[in-house]
Amino acid sequence: MRSPQSLRNGGDNTPSPLPRIPHHFHSTLSVQKLRRFNSLILVFRLAAFCFSLASSVFMLTNSRGSDSPRWYDFDAFRFVFAANAIVAIYSLFEMGVSVWEISKGTTFFPEILQVWFDFGHDQAFAYLVLSADAAGTALARTLRESDTCTATNAFCVQSYISVALGFAAFLFLGLSSLLSGFRVVCFIINGSRFHL
Amino acid sequence: MRSPQSLRNGGDNTPSPLPRIPHHFHSTLSVQKLRRFNSLILVFRLAAFCFSLASSVFMLTNSRGSDSPRWYDFDAFRFVFAANAIVAIYSLFEMGVSVWEISKGTTFFPEILQVWFDFGHDQAFAYLVLSADAAGTALARTLRESDTCTATNAFCVQSYISVALGFAAFLFLGLSSLLSGFRVVCFIINGSRFHL
């Protein structure tokens, strides 16, 4: 197992105020904890990916012939599809990055870029997918009171499911955002993503 | 001017790894910077308060007699009003807290509670007001395509304004959230909200 010093790649400009802990101690405890932490992030990313992919697929397949309404006729549903597709692609990429980090022990980008990239995108996409799902909910509730849903109930049910799956994706993206925020704080404090 | 040590109130359990800087140096530079930082937060809070209050007032007054639609008949508009009213009350409280801190030099709650309280509520309420405004936008766009807006255009215009003001409130709440997040990081690093 490599020592944490060799695992760091780039961007370590902040001198640590703490005295250096001997390598053999740091490597056994800290690397193990980091691995467990990264696995937890990976699980959250996987969940966010599954839910957002499911949400966008449910929305994409939500049209039944020419006489029933189609999802792309509604702005909010287009927004739900786009936001969830973006989150799915981002989560897939981040899962790759997590697997890379767990297997190779180094970050994909230089460390300082990586922690800020993760945190910034998690925050921004969490806001994006939440606003999309809120807009989708508002539209779905309006449609329920109109004639659209009495005529083609399956269309409405499928939209509800898609929006609900989007909220689940938001939940897991929010959890990932908490963890990546914690990594940013660790990086600022220690000058490395190791939280010991 | 009191020294930063006497300005701290409670919750300082994290020993600072840095050697103590002489008080006269710390107090002149750090307290001045903290004051400027707090003034910036106060400005953002004031802006968030004004916009969210305006948004909720615009929504609240959006009913014109019995023959036109009323805002409280629509779920999403009720959500816009409630979210903006909550943010207005919270911003007013936080403005009081900021003024207290600038004038007295101490935080209103114990320091550790204060920084986490600010950051947590900023984040939660930013998500709340964004989702409310997204839902309001979706409903407003749907209404525009229906007969409601052709019959009573003023109702729709007033809803648009209310939702737009809500987005402005979100923007300033998000900026406050960035600054309070920075304070949390400073607190974790230094064991105090002073960022020097």
C-alpha cells in the first residue's frame, strides 16, 4: 500500500500546521478510512444515477400515439427530462471517478480541482434537479385538475412516477453534496483530502 | 475595542494548532475584516428580505373580486407565498443577528451554534424558495396557455412579478449561504469565526 504522501497528486500549496505523523501510521488508518468514505460516496452516486436515469427514461417514453398528450408538449416535463438526464450523465462520470480513486488511490483530476469540481457540481445539479422536479410537480398537479388526466390517465401516472424518481435522485445527490462538502473542508484544513 | 479572545462566546472546544498571535495585532486587523465581512452578509440579508417580502406581498394581493381567479386557488402560488414569507421572516431575524454582532462584537447564539444555524438554514431555505419559484413558474406558464390569462391578464402579470422577485430572493439567499459556509469552514479551521 502506498503512503498518503505519494497518493496526493498536485495542488498541495497549503502548509499543514500539524507536525507530520509517521507514514506507516497515517497510511494504515487514514487510507482505510478514505476508502470507506469513497465507497459511501460511490453508493450515493450509484443511487443518484439509477434514480435520475429511471426518471428520464420514464419521461422519455411517456407518449402514447397521436391522440394522447406528449411529454415534450409541456415545458416543465422537458425540464424534468433534461435535468435528470444531465444528472444521470454527471453521476455516471462521478462513479467512474470514484472507482478510479478507490482502485488507483489517486484522484482523477489534480486533488484541489477534484474536490472543488465535485462539490460545485453537486450543489449546482442538486439545485437544478430540485427546481425541475418542483416545476414538474406543479404541472402534474395542474394537469390532474384539467381534462387531460381524465382522458388519458396513464400519461399522468407515468409523469408522477418520473417526477417522484427525480426527487429520489435529488435526495442522493444532496447526500453526495454533503460528503463532497466535507472533503472540501478536509482539503482546506489539511491540504489533502485525507480527514485525519 | 475588545480583543478577539473576549469577543468569542462559548463553544470554543477545538484547540487552535497555530501559536497565539499577540492581541493588539489580531484585534486591529481581524476585527476590522470581520466587521466588513459581517456588513457584506447584512447587505445580502437585507436584499433577500426585501425581495422575498415584495414577492409574498405581490402574491398575497393577487386577487381581484369574485369573478377573477384568486391566488390561493392554486397550490403552487400558495407554495410561492409561504416559502417567500418564511424566507422574509428568517432574513429579518438574521438581519437582527447581524446588527447585534456588528454592534456588540459577539454572536447572538453561542458561536458554534450560530455558524451552523446560519449555514444550515441558508441552505435549506434556498432549496425551499427555489423549488417554490420553480413550481410557480411552471404553473404561470401553464396558465398563460389556458383561458385564465386571456380573461384576466393582470392576475397573470402579477404572478410573474411575484415569482421573479422570489428568484431574486433566492439569489441573495444563495450568496448569504456561500458566506455563511465560509464562516463554518473558518470556524472548523480556527475554532473561531475570525478568518485570519
